[in-house]
Amino acid sequence: MNTPHSRFGVRDSVLGWLRRLGWNPLDEGAVAALRGEHHSALLEKRLLPWLRRYRYEWEGERVALSPTSFDRIIAEAETCCHSLDWVASSSAVHRLLVHGVHTELELPNGRRISVPVPLIDWEHVQRNHWDVADAMRTDLRLAAPGDPSDGHVRELVGYVNGIPLVVLACVERDAYKRWGTAEDGIRHLLRGLGSMPINPPVQHAQLLLSLDRRGGRHAAVGTPSHAWVKWREHGWSPAAQTQLRDAALPFSDVPLDPPWATHAELLHGVLSPPRFLQLIRHFLREGRSGRRCLVRSHQFFAVQCALQALSTRDASGRRTGGQLCLATGSGLQRTRQWLLQAMRTDAAFRPIRVLQPLTRLTPPPEDRRQRPGPLPADQLTEFLAGRGPSLHEVPLRILRGWARRTRLPGADDEMAATEDDIVLLVDADFWDSDPVLLRRLRRCLPQATWLTLVAAPVTAPVSGLDPGPRLYEYPPEHAVADGVVVQAWRDVGPKPEGDSPSRRVAQVATAISQHFHDLIRLAERGLRAALLVRTVHQALDYQRALAVDGRLKTHVAGFDNRGLPTDRGSERIPPEVELVIVHGELPATQDARWAVLYVDRALTAPERLRAVGMINAPHPEKRTAMLVDFHTDDRPAAAPPEWLPLPVQDNHPALGIQRQRLHSLLPADAAEDFHACRDYLVPDWDIGPHGDDIDLHRHRRDLLHGRVTAFGQRLQVAISAETALTGKPSLLGGQYRALLHRFSLLRDAVSRLALEDDRFNAEDRRVRHWAREQAAQVCEQPIDYQLLGPLEPVEPTAAQSANQLYTRLRQRLEAGGLDADAVERGRTTLRQVLVDFGTAQARFAALQALEPALENPLQASDTEAPSSRGLLVLRSLFDTTLNAEMYEQLGRRIDALVANGQQQPLHQFDVYVRDRLEQMLRGHLRDPQLAAVVHAVVLCGPHWPCHGMTGGT
């Protein structure tokens, strides 16, 4: 990536990949021509051709729509989301997309009927119009942070038949040339969820994407920021990426930078036209709470692999089965629902009859809970006889009893059973049954296909009983990397002393209270923990012991064999509760606030994996999850090691590596000198190779900021386990704690001098407070630590004073609310100081003289026509006094070229100016000088005021 890219590298990369996928980039003029009314969200002239081509089939005849129907359909598509919030608007548009817009149609016999008219051709992807363009720009006076007109986040909108269904946030560099993150784009897009957002995103959107230079995340409308995930394409490889990059471009007249490899997987996986229609039509729905549910990549490919296996048969005519292995907590139940829905909608799989032996049946609807019905055993008999619904859930114990009682079929029975098309959709509890019983069940249902959906691969319990090949695997490391779950750790609680049950309960309660205090409370996380016990009496004993300790607010909750609360008190847990003592079975639902799980009961292998899924759901304040086991007897191997939580002791090697990475940011010869380390990281301004001002220490400072937080997060997990569960922290842990304290002080001091205190997010502040072992009160203002109080004051040098003053003046320009002309003139003046004055004393004196003028800069409306901006650029790079007439002429020509470039669409400004400016300057400047001028003009030119340009020659 040595080739200089445009200012909007992420945006241009996204457009480059979308072109290769079949999307048509539109400029502002084309969008305005296709749009109906000025403020309409639809491209009406894209939707009209589809409506004109559409024909309704009626008794063998194809009937066209009337022109009045066109207007009604377009009006319905436009106004269906008026007076609705963003989530409700998206749901209303989705219903129109899936079910069509109902309109009256006049038949040849004169009758008028109401027919649904689809807005998209679902069966023929290429018959739809696929367009992408920049979001509508608004008046800058009304622009809010995150507005599409902001240069930090560029917003794109994807249209299908003129309907805006996709919004993409492309996060670029900010004014300090610091790359933004996908989280910035997510915050930019989620502004639409506010009560009265300024310039909200398009209300018709179905999918949202946020991309930065390292990749991106996606979600449906209404998804909270912590639930956005990456897309992991099954079978993706560098060869597939190269093939896509080298594909023929249908719109080759649009010049764009080469696309970046980091965006290919997400855009191909979500926005390739066939995949996009498949996701919108079959894998996007509304949940019970109104939240929109979009399939995740591992769930989608698990369904596709299962359908592919079921579509093939072996030599005996039985459909192929196998295993779908998805990490615990990644949505096994939701994957099961997606699979069953896909089998119902595909005609090829409708003859299949699905039997689900479960230990936890789906709760019946409220109106059916009190109705008597046939016994589960009778329902199973009816299903196996070919009667009843094609989808049936049966308690696993009922199926086991049926297998014990049923006579093994003979040869004639087996031949008769070949016509059965039954699929057993089983889980880990099914394979935890007696192997003899499983073999007998296989003989009773010889033609049934066994499809296993588990949280870890299942090995054959005995020879001759194969659970099938692994059709799809999604291990925990992939789930953590994609943001689906958080990293889970496991530890073993201390062995209590003494044989008295009450004494044991008191010791475990004390350890739990201390562990929660160190891991959650001191880290200022609004999370809670759970304690698993077997009986209600054990739960009450622990509640009394914890009440004596007095540090935790507890609540007792019981769950039945379906994982549902046994009473109203178990269902409604007060929000202030910190520890939930669970007795009975494991809960069936995830609570994202649960971050720690204490286990004091025996768990089977499937239950142990299910317990991990209780605590690893993402939450804004959760970075890791912890499972602490106080029950050490008869613990079976739940799964292969790579599918289980990692031992907490594995943090120590990683801490050593992170310590070395922190020390690598300090000066090698003065690592113990606080002031030398601070000066090694504070801003140091100079002129870069392309004529712009650069902070030589900015990248080093960014690394320090992120590494201190990451080191503190990992140290919290390691130290809390040592302190609470062993009672005596190790010497190494104390050294790491002192190291974190020192680097946290250094980061705060550097951030203060660099005027970057606003960079501290909630997690950075938690680590900072934890390093000082003091938690901020809710009512406190942002804490201003007196960092340098105990340190010996040192008089700043001239270079330090100059850099501090330059940083302060530069930030004042960026945050002063000035217009673009005033900011650009001020930055040019500051850069000129770095060019004209080489010594620190001279720079400091010049900046002091310049400070009063920059405190009250003239706005563009208060000045006459400013001097040539092109000449200012040349003066900042070269000595223009040697040939003043030539440089003045070049400056005027640069002004005229930039003025013409500003008339082009914003995303084409770079290419338009770059090509013409190189031809203009070639012959007047040497190649290094030419490259510097081109880079400076492309960087600053879009912000030059048009009225300040003079005519060229």
C-alpha cells in the first residue's frame, strides 16, 4: 500500500468491490435525475420500469398494471414508513418487499380484483436494478456529528429497483489523519434510533454495514452496537478473493482506487445480489420483542450445509446426515429455527418429516397451556405412522422408552420402511443416551436420517454407531473473533477446609463475594453473576451465608425442566441484584448481563457447555466471561479442549508478551525516566514529505493508548482469580499491577499534553480507575487526576513549548466552529511556521505572535477575496522567491483547476484534480516536487472556498 490513495480510501474500496459484484455507482447528478420529488427517498425512475414490465398471471393470460396503479404503488412504498420510528419503518418496508403491495387490477372481463405486486424480482436477480450512491447531503448548518456530509464517515446507500435497502458507513481518516474504527461508523448509523435525529439515515433500510480500513461489521436495523458482528464466508480463500478482484467490470467508466482485501469477504458475503435477496427474503424476520433478527454467517452456512447434505442420498436411499458444530452461545436454537423454516419454504424438502427428540420442548403458546391433549407417547406413535404434522417435538425420555418397547423390525418391515422420509434433528443430550439404546433406535428406524446440532463435535460412543461427518464447524475462536460471543475463561475454586456442610457453604460464599468484588465491582462493570446449585435448600443456605458476608445483593431463582422460571419471583429478577442463585435446571434464555458463573453442582457434558453459553453473550460492559467450578468431583470431558473455555492460567504468558509490547514504546536508554518517556510520546510536529504537518509521535501514542487498556483488561481476569480463589496474590501479579499503574499514569500525562482526553472511552476509564483501585461515583464529573503532583517539576524546553502551543492552536482551529475557509487558512498559516522557522526558539516565538490572530480568525464572510490558495501551497513547499512570476501563474492555474474540480461529485474530485494537475505541473517541477504538490492539493482542495478562486491562464 505504498501507492497514495485518495482521502476516501475506504469508500472507494467499497465501491470498487460493489462494482465487481454488479452494483452500479451513481453520482449526484444521476441520483437527482432518477429521483422523483426532491426529498423523496426512492429512485422512482428505477422502480417504474419494473412495474411496467410486471405481468399478473390470470387464467393463462398476462395482465399489465395500469398507470394509476404505478402511482399508488410508488406512493405506498414511499409513505409506508411515515410517522414510524426507524425499526418499525424497516419492518413495514420488509413486509411490502416479501408480500408485495396490494393494488386493484382490472381484468379483461371487466372485473376488478386486489392483487399483490412484488417490488423485487426474487427469482431473476439480474432483472432488478442495483445502484449505489452517496447519501443525500444536507445543509452543513443542520449537520450533526456523524452527518453524511462529515468527512470522517462517508455514507453510501444501496438501491434495489430504486428502493434504498442498504446503508454503508465508510470510516475514513479524521482531521488528524487518524483512522477511525468500525465503532465510529456504528455510532454514526445508530443516530437514526434517536427520538428526533438530525438528518437520519433512510427509513427504508434493511441492512446496515460499518466498514473501516481493517474490515467491517453488519447488522439489521435496530441492533444495538455490541451485537454487530463480522461476516465469515464459508470456503473463503485468497483464490476466491483474487477471482472476484479480477472480474470484468460492467461500469468501467467510473475511476476508483483498487479495492482493499479487508472488505471483500463482508461485501461478497452480504451484498452480492443473489445472497442479498436470499438474506432479505428468508433470513430476516421480526422477533417477539419487536427487534429485527438477521441470520449470522455461521447460522446461514450451517443451514446451507444441512440442506446440501439432505438433498443427497446414500446407496440405501437414505438421506445424508451429519453434524453441525457451532460454538456454545452462538445461537444453536436460532439455527434450528432457521433450518426448519428453510425446509418448509423449499419445495424439495417439504416431503421430509422432522422429529425432534428434546429434553427441553418449545414452550406452547399461552392459549394452549391449559388445554388437554393426547399423551406424548401417543403423539409419537401417530407421527411414526405417517399421521399428524410434518414437524413434531417429542421428549427425549419418551423416544427412549419407545425404543425399548418397540419390536425390532424384520426384513419385510425394513423393506416397507424404505418409503419413510424422516429426519431426526438431535442434540448433545441425545448422544448422551445409552449406546445400546441408540443402536436399537437405529435398527427401529433404519431409513431415518440423523442430523446433529451440537456445541462441540460428537464422537462415536461405540463402534458401529457413527454420528456422521462434520458438515460445518464454527469453533469458539471464530465466534470470539467475529464478535458473536466474548472470550470465556474457566477456573477451579479453592477446596474448602473441614467436613461441615455449613462451614463449606460459608467458605465458598466468602470466595464468591471476594471474586465478584475484584472482577466486577472494582472494574466498574454493571454486570451480574450466577451460582448454580441443585436444590432450593442449597440455594437458601447460600443466600443466608452471603447475607452474613454482606457484600452482594442476591436473589434465588428456580427453573423447571424446560428452563422456564418456576414462579414469578424467578421470572422477574430486580435490576439491582448482583448474584442470582439458580436451583433446578439451567435457564433456557441468555442474560447478557451475566458475566461470571459459579458452579457448585454436578453437570453433565452437555450441561457444562450449555452453562458456558449462559455467560458469553456480548454486552457493552463485558469483555470476558468466567466460569468458576467449586464442584470438582466426577467432571466429564465435555468436549475437545479447543471447544472449551480456556484455563485462566493461560493469561500469564500473554501478559508477558503484552508487557514487552508496552516497553517497546519507550526509549531504550531512558525507560525508567518518566519525563523522558513522556517527551518520547507527546506531539512532535514537523513537515511531512508531501508538505502537510505531521505529528511524528502520533502513531506511537495511539499504540500506547490501546495497549494499556488491553493489558489492564487481561490483568483484571488474572489477578482477580489469584486474589479471591487462592487468598494470596503472586509476586508476578503484583509486579504487573505496578507496571499497569505506571503506564496508566504515563498515558494520562501524555493525553493531557496532547489534548486527547476526549479519546478515553468507557473501557479506558474503567482500566484507569481500576489501576488506581478507586471507583468513580455515579454523580462525579470526569476525574482530573493530579498526575504530576508527586513528580519533580521540570521546566519545559523550547521545543516542548513550541509543540504544545502548536497542538493547542491546531485543536482550536478544528474545534472552534469556524467555516471551512477559516480552518484551511489557519492550518496553512500554521504549516508555514514549520516551513519558515527551523529552530525551536524561532518556532515558539512565531507561534506566540500568531496566537492572537488565530484566537479570533476572520470568517469567510468577513474577508475579501483571499489570495491564491495554490500559491500558498507552493510557498509552503518551496522557495517561490527564485521565480515568483512562474509560481504565481501556477498558483492561479491550480485555483482554477480546483474550482472546476469542486463542481464534480465529491468522490470524483481526487481523480479529476490528480490527472489534470500532474499534466499541468510536469515540466515546471521535478517529480518529487510534483508529487508533493499533488498530494497537498488533493488533501486540502475540497475545502477551498469557490469565491476565492481566480481565473487561470
